[in-house]
Amino acid sequence: MRRLSWLAALLLWLGAAAPASAVPTLAEQNFAPAQAQRMNIVLITADDLGKSLGTYGDPLAQTPHLDALAARGVLFERAWVTQASCSSSRASMLTGLYPHQHGQIGLAGQHAEFSLRRGLTTLPGLLRAAGYFNGIIGKLHIDPPDAFPFDRRWNADNGAMESRDVRRVASVARDFLRQRGSRPFFLYVNYFDPHRPYSSESDQFLGLPAAPYTAEDVTPLPFLGIDSPLIRSEVASYYNGISRLDTGVGLLLQELARAGVLERTVVVFVSDHGAPEPVTDDERGRTYSTRPACEGIACWYTSVTTRSAPGSKRRRRMSIRRKPRFCLHAARCRGRRSPASSFPSRWRARR
């Protein structure tokens, strides 16, 4: 059975570059001696973003913070999720398995069989066993939630739109960093933007973005091949969500810096799948919204030399299934193989 790919391999690559004899930084002084060489891990997801960022050449995306993250880190140009559906994709990120193996084959709550198989190894579980303090901010959207041993949870029960308040998200992250004590941490931050629903309120939620787009400012996404005033209004709302998301990432990075942990933190940013347009024809919209291509940005803020220069791009094809192994290597701990089978007749019997 093939095991999972892209984020895991990315963290594997970054974590392997940490020299054992590096001079201790301010961040390292916050760790117990035995944990000083372990990297903190922040995994950030956007909802329905696809590759609509300035760093990918999108002329409408106002994303200075994410573009700067890509310039400082590594940008993946060929990143893919396992399925273009929120729950299935996110379950793959946290288990390292394809949907037909982990069992979350559809949206959580939509069907009794749409849930994880019992007894699977998960990324939060492995990191907690290795001494990490785990936290989740924003939606989990995987059943059952108790399969993931997070020490702190905020808004994980799918009250997802609350994470549009990106200042609140940053405040929750600040509290999490205070609560961790001397332990290394894994923080899983899930922004709802730029997901629907769209409205005049979402176009400028709590004052963000400061200068929202209108339908007159945008053109339809290139892959749509159709145009209408309603579609342009939806596209404007989509980009307004992206701008707010970018502001949120900037605020989150500020909190990591203020806590003195940024230089010992691997930051990874991805989307769960592609863009959700259009709204006028639901079935056609589902077809286009389920594109599996996504963005992939990883940044290690420490000042020591890494294997790739800042701002480099990786053209190797990467699957999002590699995320767990990537995170585990940065954490200096071993994973273990889940008892997963590729045959539904076997995993169904184990529920």
C-alpha cells in the first residue's frame, strides 16, 4: 500500500536540514533541553482557495503576506489533494491515507458511513505521543472528532464562519502559545475564507478587507468559460475572502514572532481543494469546484542554511498525502503504519 505524500515529504525535507549543533535562539530557550532541536509545526489551511494567490501569478489576488511567505520559503507548483471535498481531503492530511483507505469518503455528517475507520494512526496522535502540545483553530470537519487528540480546540465543531474574524483567530493563537508551557507544539489553523456563503457582510467582514472588490473590478476565473453579472459578483466576494485570509495569516505570523517561537517553527500553508465557482448552475459548479490542484507553501524561519534557497520553487509532483511524514520528521519522531487496506470490503468490516 502506498503511503501519503506532499506535506509529509515537505516537512521531512525541512526538518532534515536542522543542524544538531545550531546555536540556541530565543525560541530554543523556551524548550526543555531534550526538546530544543524539535521544530514547532503550524499547518494552515484555506477553504476552497485553489491556487488563487499572487505568488502563483493571479493578478486579482491581494496576498502580500502569503506572497512574502512563499518568497522566504518554498513554493510548490504541482501540489494535489486526494479528493476535491473538504472532509475527505482534510482527513488525508491528518492520516496519510487516501479516502477509500481512511473511510471519510464524503462530507462529515452527510451519511453514516462517511467517517474515519476505527484505530487509525493520526498526525496529532503521533505528535502528542512525542511530547507535542496540539491545538486546532477552526473547522475540523471530520468524523468522529475524538479521533484527533487535540489539547486545545477553538471552533472545531464546524461553526466555521467564525474564523472569518481573523483578529480573533490571532488572539486564540496567542492564548494557545501561552498555554503550551515549555513543550514544542503543533497548531492546526483552519480559515473558512474564501468559502461561501457570500454576501455584503462577507465582502467586508469586521472591516476586512479595507477596500473590497466589486463586480465591476473583476473578471470570471479563467477555467469557467462563462460570464454574467452574478458570476462576477461571486468572484469579487471570493477575492475579498482571499484578501481577508491573507491578513489573517499575517496576524498569525506576528503572534508567532511575538512569542519568540517563529525561528523554530515550520509553517505550511495549503488549501483543501480548488475554487467553488460558479453558483448559477449547482452541478456545473460542483464539477469546477472539485479541482484537486492546490497551492503549497512551506517556510522554515530559522536562520540556518536549508537545502533550498529562499523563494525557490519545487516542480516535482507532490500529493497532499505526504504531509504527515513531513510533519513527523520535523518533530524528530517516527510514524507507524495504519492497519489500512485498499479494499472497501476489508475496511468496512473494521468500523
